[in-house]
Amino acid sequence: MCGIVGYIGKHEAAPIILEGLSKLEYRGYDSTGMAIFDGEKIRIKKSAGRLKVLEELTHGGATMPGVAGIGHTRWATHGVPSDVNAHPHYNEEETIAVVHNGIIENYIPLREKLMSKGYKFTSDTDTEVLAHLIDYYYKGNPLEAITKVMHRVQGSYALGIIFAEHPDQIFAVRKDSPLIVGQNEDGCFIASDVPAILKYTRKVYFIENQEVVRLRADHMHFYNVDEEELPKEPVTIDWDADAAEKGGYEHFMLKEMYEQPKTVTDTLMPRIKDNDIVIEELGMSDEEIRAIRKIFIVACGSAYHTGVTAKYIFEGAARIPVEVDVASEFRYRKPILEEGTMVIVISQSGETADTLAALRESQKLGHKVLGIVNVVGSSIAREADNVMYTWAGPEIAVATTKAYSAQLIALYLLAMKFGKVRGTLAEAEFGSMLEDLKRLPGQIERLLANKERIQRFANRYIGAKDVFFIGRGIDYAISMEGSLKLKEISYIHSEAYAAGELKHGTISLIEEGTLVAAVATQDSLFQKTLSNMVEVKARGAFVLAVTNEGNTDIEKAADYCIYLPKTNQWFTNSLAIIPLQLFGYYVAVGKGCDVDKPRNLAKSVTVE
Ligand code: F6R
């Protein structure tokens, strides 16, 4: 989704903003722009297309002198991607400029009202309403105008705003869209996410909902919507700056796949103590764990897929019924959350609008929510009653890999802990599962080392039209993620099916040469999946099988086999997903796709 960067300080603003925007490219965008105050007036340059177009247009920022400015990468919602719809947007006199991430839900009545007062609109965006509305309320005091606008608009927004009459200030405003500010000795910064300003400062402030920040070159002040000043403590970001760089890899996605052994270790090991699982941040006593009657897991996309996997483990190991729901459905379907229901939301970014709404809906119904979150200080992390962090570090590629793997680990730990406390998981099994967990990082490394073999196989499928992924039980959950990885970055149509469901309609799509990836890691379901493989092979499919070492029987029904090291049946997702991620990645690379920034996608989906 859109990215915002702003700067005011001793240095030229445009190059800093351009560089910051380049660090937000991963969020997904289709146009870019900057507004810089040049000592006389606010100048705007903007354009549809990639950031390099704006860089060329401004000679790397050199043609836009000035020490205060705001910049934007736009992911179109209202109005097509075009030069005109790109941000920033001006008021008519060109004395106020605004960049926006989010959606103004009541922009139509506001636009009509402003038009009736003589305001003229040049774009199709909801954002332009903000520029004119600020102008409407502006009587010389920017803070007053901004807070009046905040009272009038509905929806979500993170804003950067500059006023020609106040060139020594820039403003940041936020409601339900991410925005942070930071400071160093040379200036102050606004950004949608930490990587944009990490080069300049590690001291950042998280802006809460409905807060405004006035930034000057040497200090910042925070206000609530009633213009009252707020105290605020900075947070020191302790990431390794290289974590947000490619570090010699061709793509962030490849680098992040290779970081999975470390991610798994970092999420796992601090929570294993004296052969037990200790999740201090869970905030639940053993008695409360024993009292759980049902678990609701709510998330989107890949995070949802980890929830589907976890259902089998919570039900199998802890004997707790689990319902897994897509957050955009959960929030509107009047879910029944009875007493004893625990709600878990899962999110890498911690900013996914639907997941955040599901969290709030659950809290409104009187239920505590546990967030499994990667981004420290994100909205979900701050609003959840308890937070279990996945220590994956910054994930830049749009397609998730390492955060997905870390989410799985967090869920395994929870399910095992619950099973042990509730007495449904025998001591010996718990112990052997712990040993299996500790072996996962090394096993993932072994699978990654096999990447050339997967690459050779993937090269044969760059021309594929349709690919099907099938599996039963946890293997179905793996199939869903394998299918999503392939389609989102290679643009090849693919679908995941519960293997037994295929013959209820979809099998008619199988023709000579159609690739079917069959995942068969669950011993109790192996023969069943094998039969489904035989069925598709008999209809001409080319069958790729992913199974455990030793299951050589599969070669009767498969054309190509990938064997996984042995692990507990509930942890096979952590291994099976590795070749499937590599497969999706290499198909996309072979097709020449923009792997880290697939078309139409955004890393952090902050609108519903
Ligand atoms: C797919 C992918 C998305 C996200 C989904 C949820 O590779 O990354 O499907 O999993 O948008 O995002 P978070 O986890 O940030 O809530």
C-alpha cells in the first residue's frame, strides 16, 4: 500500500525523500511524487510508474531544492494510476500539499460540499478532498485546520502535509494507517515504515490513532485531536541496518527464504527452557489455558494458511476445537464468540486492515486477543491484549516466506504448550516433538541447499497455464500456501484442492501435461493421496510429489519427487513449504517477473 516519507532539517529534502521512498517500494505502488518547499513556494513533481521515473524527472532530487518536503508512492484505490491521480495533491492556490495512505470513506459528500463552495477538483482521488478541506478550515493555524479535518473525515489515513505559509514545519497525522516519525541531530523524518529512515535514525516514535505531529528541523510536538500536547517516548530500533538490504542476493525473496533457518531458531529457541515451552508474553495462567473451550484464528492470505495448519495441531495435540477464518469475512459475519473462546490473530505487518478490524470486533465482544505479529510496535501489536512476536526481522519481498515460517513455529509452540498443560499431549511425545522442533532449522537448510534441482524443474514450467496443488489434512494447508506463492509472483493460474475434493468437479480441467503438485507428508493419509495422484496421472497430469524420505512407493504415481527429512507429522509444513517456495520463485524468475514487487500487490494491506 502507499508509502509516505517526509523530511525537514539541515539537508536537501528531495534526495532523502527519494531514498526513503526506495526503501518503501516493497509496499507496492503504481505512481510516485514529491512536494518540496523551495523558499518561495511548494513545488510538486509526480508521475505514474516506478520511482526511477521520478528520480529522472528531478535528476535525483537536484531540480527540487529545499529543506522541507513530503513524498509518496501510491497504490491506486480511487482513480487509475496516472500522473494526475499521483500524490501529492494541492489546494487551488498551491499553498498546501498533502500525501495520503488510506481511504477517505465519506469523500463523496465532502467533495460535493466543497464543490458547492466553489472548490475545483482535478483528480479522481479521495485524497484531493483532504487538500481542499484543509484549505477550507485553514485560517492561519495549521494544527487547528488539521484537527477540524480529522473531525470531519471518516476512514483511514496516514498523512504528510506542508503549508507554504509555515515552511519551517511539516505535519504527520494518523488514523488506522501506519506512520512513524523519527529524529536525528540534523532533522526530523516521517515514514510509513522503519526501513525508510533507518539510515538516518534509530530513534522513532509511533504515532497513535488520531494524533498529529508537528515536525520542525530540531524538534517535534505531538497533539491529540483537541490540539492538546501529548508526551511521547521514543523507541530505539535495534535492527541490523543490513537486515533491510539485499546483501548480495538477487532478490529480497531469495534472501528471506535463506533466512528461514535463522528465523525459525530466533522464534523458537528463546521460548524453550529446561525442556519446556515458556511463553511469557502469553499472559495466561495454566488454569486459563485449561478453561479454553474453543479457539478462533483470524488472519489473511499466508497468515491465514498458517492458521489452517495450526487447526490440525491444536485439535490433535490440545483437543481444542478451532475455527479458522479469513479476517475480511470474520469481521462482517457476526461471529459467535462464546465464553471460553480464545481469539488469535496472525499478521506479519501488524497493519492488515481486516485483521485489525477482527481484533477490535473480538475485543468489543468482550474477548481477549492474542496477536502473533512480526512488526514490533505495529497497530495489531499495540492493540492486542497479548503479543507473541515472530522474530523474523524486516520482511521486504511482497510474497512472505520467512515470516510465514516464523508464524508456524509460534503456533506449534502454543499448541504444544496447551496440549501439555491440558494433559492431552503425553510427556514423552512432548519431549520428542521438542527435539523435532530443534532439528527444523538444519533440515530447512538442507532443503534450501537443493535449490538448483528445483530451479531446473521450475524452468520446465515457465510456460504453464494452470497448476494444481493437492493434499489432505495439513498437506492441504501446505498446498494452499504453495499455490499462493506460485500465482502471486509468477502470474500463473493455480489452485489448491483438498485431494479428495478434486474429483467433484475440478478434475475436468486436468489435461495432457497439466502440472499437479501433490503433497503427501501425513502417514495416515498417504495411501489416500496416492490414489488421488493416480487419478490425475491417468488423465494426463504430470505429477510432482512432495513427501517424506522413505516413501518411495510414491514413485509409482509421481513423475518427479522431492523428499523431505523426517519430522513430526504436525511440523511437515515447515519443510514441505521450502521446495514449493523455491518452485514459485524460480518459475517467476524464469518468466522475468518482478519477483519482489508483483503487479497489483501490496506488502501491507492497510485498506479493506
Ligand atoms: C502472500 C502474503 C499475503 C499476506 C497477507 C497478510 O505472500 O504475503 O497473503 O500473508 O496479506 O498480511 P499480514 O501477515 O501482514 O497481515
